[in-house]
Amino acid sequence: MDISLNWERNAFLGGITNTYELAEFQFNELEPVAEGMLFFDGLPDTGLVGTIVAHHLVGAKKMSPLVRIDSNLLPPVAVVKDMDLFEPLSVYRSGTLAVLTSEIPIPTEAVKPFSRELTSWAARRKLRAIISVGGLADPRRPETDKPEVLYITNSPETFSSQVDLKGLKPLASAFLAGSKAAFLLDCYRAKLPTLGLFVQSFLNYPDPGAAASALDALNNVSELNVDTSELVKSGEEMRLRYRDLMRRTMGEMERAQKSRELETPSLVV
């Protein structure tokens, strides 16, 4: 795998201090990435649960851009804000928290290479731990006021002091598919301390209520302690705001065989 590190700062590169370039993706760091950061994965997935959490954290903590991510495997899309253009895939930071956000779903053919290279970047930057939040589609979700939160972790000792794992249900048997599945699997392989939270959610509707439940389960993690009342109060407004991203994400979820998550694995592994 070809890895190159290029240190430069000039007007053409827009203040980039470091480009960490792997085989397919470029991680353009706008400032040095400190060791020991907590990394939160907010990639679009079922119910956009992780994405809503990530956007809420970025806004509530007034986070600033840390890394812009680019690749020829991503569609030719740019985000316009305040007369500037940005890549749709970015990492934001505040203190010791780094949050991955995306304005587009990761194309299915890019999921595995992106996951591998994101994991490699995380390991090289010596991040303290990884938290990934996603939804688990459940037909009972419309009757549920407080969605259930399930977890999977390869390092209970890392998280048990701040997350009440005994109060959550272990994800003992399930299929996972898509970007969350790929990233968690690569983090496990790399032996990075990793916690995956999966919240009972709608399949094809943005679910801010499930996002609030995920954040409530993480409220003892100092970097993730934010008020979630706005997520619940603005539920309908947020569903309208995220409906286009949800529609695009559904297309990629179908290609990634996301419906397998409704099945029970044979466990012959």
C-alpha cells in the first residue's frame, strides 16, 4: 500500500498542514491531529442515527474542521458554505473529540477501501478510542417512545467507566451491513478500542428520537455530554431537513444488502 506524507501550507491548498494519502483516499489535515483523541463515526446509515448525532455534536460544541477527505471513488460533489467550497466528507474537532460527518452516503463500492484507510489513519494518529453509532431497523419503532440501545465492543474496560454497559443490551447475534459493519470490522482487526451502539430505529425515515437515545446512553462521556432536548422537540423539522440524505442513503443501503440485518445469522463461523 502506497503511503505518502506531504507537509505544506500555502494558499493553493487552503491551509492544509498535512496530507495523509493512502491507496484511494486523501486525508487533508487542516491542523496537526493530537494523539489520544476520541473518534466518533457519524456516517449515514439506517435512520441516519449516527449522522444526526454527529451534526448535533458539531453544532452544540461549535466544532471546527480538522480533516477534509477526498477520493476519486466519491461522486463529484462539493458543499457550498459562506462562499467557500468543501468536500462532503469531513472530520470536525473540539478539544479531544473528533467527529466524522458526511453530506453523502458512501458509495457501496467505496465502503471497504474507505473503511480500511480510515482505520489506518486512526491507528497512525493514535486515537484513544472509536465510537460508532447506527440504527437497527425495527418494525415496532412507531410504538416506542424510548428506543432501545444495543452495544458491541472489543474493549469493555475502555468504556465501562463512562458508559453504563450493564444498562444496555449486548448485540449478541445479528447481521450488520454497510459502512458501519465495514468500519467496526476493520477496527476490531486493528485492535483499536471500539464501541458500536445500535439504536432501535426507523429503516427509511430520519430518526432524531433514536439519535437522542444514543446520546443519552453516552452522556457520561465528557466529550459527548450535550443537551438532547432539541432533537426530540424538533423531530418533524429534522425529518424534513434530512429526507433527501435519507433517500440517497436508502439507495446505497439496498446495494449493501442492508435488509440482511432483519435476518438471523446461522452463527456457523
